[in-house]
Amino acid sequence: MSKSVRGVVARSKGAPVSIETIVVPDPGPGEARVRVRACGVCHTDLHYREGGIGDEYPYLLGHEAAGVVESVGEGVTEVAVGDFVILNWRAVCGDCRACRRGRPQYCFATHNAKQKMTLEDGTELSPALGIGAFAELTLVAAGQCTKVDPEADPAAAGLLGCGVMAGLGAAVNTGNVGRGDTVAVIGCGGVGDAAIAGARLAGAAKIIAVDLDDRKLEWARRAGATHTVNSKAGDPVEAIRELTGGFGADVVIDAVGRPETYKQAFYARDLAGTVVLVGVPNPEMTIELPLLDVFGRGGALKSSWYGDCLPSRDFPTLIDLYRQGRFDLDAFVSERITLEDVEAAFEKMHHGDVLRSVVIL
């Protein structure tokens, strides 16, 4: 039987979100219905509202979530009713060329629920990243549910569903940060601070945080930065070089995603160092670099999509580290809010007032 619940909907480009009644169908084959416990307010949701990702309005926003499986459809074996899960937007298919080569983190055919959630009048909703978790219930593909320790705080655990995993994975999975490495992170919002936390977990010897805002640099120190650079005060490339014996960092992570910050990352790395782009650029942005510099400096230029994560591998491990007190996920939760507060949370995020506002349901 379908159920009616409250959810946050973006009806048109740039318009304020509204609380609507959402009709959530019973799960079909391969699907799961999840009672959402908490969902972070992510920049991606704002991009959906602003039309920066598509125009398939109305959107059911929210995707960075944790909850409890309420019911499952035919053939579901990944999870069972009552499981505490983190939702993910990489439900690997197991059969594409990446999966067959043993690289499921690059799956080219990730999937979502086949049925649509709707408004009361039958209008089909487009769930953000195939999840739509600013709602009391949501319908997803069962593979989008990753079972983790139920003792974890849902507000913290859900952040692994997007931003924290993206940043941490950029350092650990994409950048391959290792013991003794020097790391620089440009941009110290939620994703950047997660990259800093990941570098710390991996054993980096020196972690340099770069931002324009002293408040964010203080957050970065709490996440594990050993040094901070306010790029308003001078050239961050030179500052990073000074802090690394004149050489540059082994790994530089651009968590902003602009041409100017990418160039800073490129020139702030050591010879044979690695640049990781995890900040999301907009479609109009381009970059020009001297090809001889690209050739002559060696190393690697990488982009990191969802932190190159494999949810079934990474989420339980990180939750275990969190439960052991070795990974402070709680530090990323700036405030706990209700569905009615999502529009205000977008404004706080725009002004850089929070790492994450988290909707509690």
C-alpha cells in the first residue's frame, strides 16, 4: 500500500522550496522503502533548486541521508526490514565493463528505483540523485542502501551519503594519501574539511588548509589541518611551497572547483605530485595550462567523483572508525533542523555559516 508523507519539493527554477504531501509506493522488485531519520542539506540540493543540474521539475530534494528499512520488494537480498542504512547514489550494477573488471567504484550503470514517487495529484517527482530524502519516507533501489552499525547517530552517519564521503574519498581513494605525505586542501567547507580528515586518517605528516575565510580555517584546524593559509593575505602557491621546503605538496586537493583554484593546485604540487579535483565546476568553466608544464611536472591530474567510493566497502568501515572515536563525524553537524527550515539552511550554506545543517525526521 502506498503511503502519504511530508517532503520538501522544488517546483520551479529558483523558487523557494515548499512542504508537500508525497505519495510513496510500496517497493517493487529490487526496491526498498526507507523511513528517513536524518538528511544533510547539501550544495547539490541547492543546484537542483536553481536548475543547475536539470529541469525535470518538480524535484523531491535531499540525498545525504540515513534511515531504517521499512519494507522491501521481491528479490531484495542486500538489506532487510529493520536494517539501519546509509543511502547512496552509487548502486553498482555488477555487470558493466567497470564492474566486470573489478572496479565497481567506477560503475557506469548505477541504478535507482523504477517506480516514481508523486505529489497527491499524481504528478511524478524527480528525486535528487535518485534518492529524495527530505521526506519522512523515500523509495530507492535496494542497492542504494548500505547497512551500518545502528548505534551510529543518524545525523552524522547520513553525511557519508555525499559530502563527507566525497571529500574523505578524494584524499584516501583518489589521492592515495599515505603515511608521511604532505597534503594541501584548497577550500575548507564540508567537502574540504572531510578531505583534511581523510588525510589525517591516512597518516599525512603535514596538512595545509587554504581558504579566504579565517572562520573556515579554524574549522579546518579542528578537522586535522596542521597549517592554515588565508589566500587573501598572499599567494597560496608560494605559501604552500614555503611550508614544504620549497617543493610543493605531494597531494593537492581542489575542493572549490574553479579555474583559478585548479591552477593553484596544479602549481602547488611537488614534481610527480597529484592534483585531485573534487569541487564541482559549472558547465561554462574552462582552463588553460601550458602543455609543457603538464608534461614536465609529471605526476597525475585526477578528478574524484563521489570520492571514488564503494559504499559497501567504505561506509561500514568509516562508521566503525567513528564509533571507535577515531573519526569525528559529529564535527560536521553544525545544526539540527526540521523540514520547514530547509530554505533557511540554503541561505546559511550560501553565506558559509555552517558545515552542514541536518534535517532530523
